[in-house]
Amino acid sequence: MRKLKYGIIGLIILVFLAVPVFAQEISTFSSYYFSPRVFSMGGAYTAYAWGPDGIFYNPAAYSLPGNRDFFLIDPTVRINFSGIELFQTFMENGSNIEQILADPTLMNKIMDMDVAIGASGLPLLGWVGGGFALAVYDSLDATFNFKPGLLTPDVYVRIGAEVGAIAGLSFAFGPLHIGANVKLLYRAWAEETTGLLNLLNFDADSGQLPFPVYYGQGLGFDVGAILRLGNLQLGLVVKDIYTRINYWQANTMDEIGDPSSESTGIAYVPMQVNVGVAYKMGTLIPVILYNIVLTADIQDINGFIEDLSAENYYTLGSKVFMGVEAQTLGLFKIRAGLMQGYPTFGLTINLVILQINLAYYTRELSSIPGFMPEQNILINFSFIW
């Protein structure tokens, strides 16, 4: 009982220490690891955090009973199907640029399009179980969105690539599980808004980059807690505590990875406090629907409270995530959810040590739901046992 009391006191102190850090200037964004299992549940995983996916959501889950997995590779490909009409226009007209430009709906097709590709999980190598986790992972994400410009459309470009290693520990104090991660990060990223003509006129043979690219290495930390109350679990995590990256800026291809140049400075990843709830509902229909889990998250709770206090109700939805998972017929898991107000769906096929995972989800790239949605499909093959 004394251990439980001290654990709760430590958790409260951690939350109060976390809040002031949000006032810092932030110069790089958080990493974005693709998980069809999580995203098809609406991205709500703070209080559940099961298996290898939980490494990126809450380290407290490492000591949960039965949470034990070895994972070898977890390759995931992310694509989106926005802009199909524009691609069809190019396919129908081939190299006839004049005919393409004469299309009166061309500008609308461009403005409605966003391009998104991504990959992760080669490798995702490691172990979770017994209060311990160790993993090596990678992730690549590229997004291009078109916006109205002065004369021609502008293009918002966001690219992130990361290779990382995570080691974590978790301890149980009665029903309370507390855990922490230390993360070693190698990252390259770029975020720029530029004119469409600038990209079209870019000369790759010049050796110049169309926009600055940043790359570097650093350390990060996560701390989390999960309180088990029967079938109910309450979760809290503080992600990217004092995560700093010593980075370089590259304007030419030759400068990328040049160890002789001095570093440009220190980049900070925004710290985030997430809270969540998970309820293990059990069996609804034997064999057909069982092992049902309901989850819900508020991510970036500090921003949620600030928006609520300022009565910015239109932004609250971008921080709310909900999902459900159920097993059926022994071989399948089905999932659905709401990610920032957008519906998500997914399916897992379990073939002994091989999992085939599919997911559809939409994420909001702005702070206002409905302003800049990006629809995605994830295809994944996992070797987990």
C-alpha cells in the first residue's frame, strides 16, 4: 500500500513538472510511426498500449499481465487516394501538356489533391514483456498539400525520416503500473511552404535542394502510468520529455551527412501529455464477437484544456480519439474508431506468427477538424509471436 501511495504522489509531481515545458519554442515535429492496429482503432492507445505498438504510446504497459511479444519485422506502407481525378487527367492525356492545361477543372483538381506516402517497420525488432522493452525501428513520412497562392498554388511540404532505438522499464505497484522510456533518435526532416512553380522548375542536377533539410541525432524520454480497476484501465503518458536533437541544416545534396560541418543548433520536440481510458468488455456473441476492447484518448491534454478555457470548441475535436477492437472466428480481429472526428476501419488476419493488417484512417493536418484532412490506407505484414 505504501508503494502505491508513493507511486501516485510521484505521478502527480510529474504532471505538475510537465506543464511549464509547453511554453518553450519548438522547431521540429514529433515522429510519426505507422501502426494499422492502432490507427484503425482511431489512434486511441494510451490506456491500452498492448504489444509492440504500445512502445510508442505508453511505457507503463510493459508490466501488464500477459503483455509479452517478440517482434522481428513489421513493414508498413502508407498511401492515400486523394487526387485520383488529377492522376486520371494525366493518364488520359499523356504528354499533351497543352490539353491538360486547357482542362477548366484542372485548378480545382490540384487544390483538392494531397499526396501522402510513408513506410515503417523495416526493421521493428525487439521484445516486450516482464516489465521490459527493447526495440529498434524506422519510419518515413512525406506529405504534400496544395494551398491557394498569390498567382499560382503554394505547396506545403512535410517530410520526416527517423531511425530510433528505445529501451524501457515498467513496474507494478499493486494496480498501478509506472514505466519510462529512453529513446536514441536519428532524424531528418523538412517543413516548407513554397510555390508550385518553384518545385516544377527545380533542377535536380544543380546539386541544390528545393528547400532546407535538417538532420541530426538526440535523446528523448517518455514516462507513463496505467491504473487497472478490474476491466477498466486509466492511462496517462508524458511523451518527449526534454527531447532534444543536435541538428545540421543542409541546402545542397553534398551537405547532407557531412560530418565536417559544425552543427546548426538544438531542435526541440514538443512534449505532450495524453490521457486515455480502456475497457475490456469481453464477449458479446461467442465465437463471433469476443475479446472486445473499447478505448478513448484525449491527446495533448494541455492544449485541450487551453482550448476549452478559451472556448475554442471547434478545435477540441482534433485532440479526441476513440476506438474498438474485437476478435472473431479465431483468425480475425476487426477494428473501428473515430480519429479526430474521422471514421477509421481495420482488419487483422492472424496466421500463426504472421499477421496481415489493413487499415483506413484520416488524420487532420491542421488544428481545426475538417480544414486539412488526409485520407490514408495502411498495408502491413508483421512477424510477431
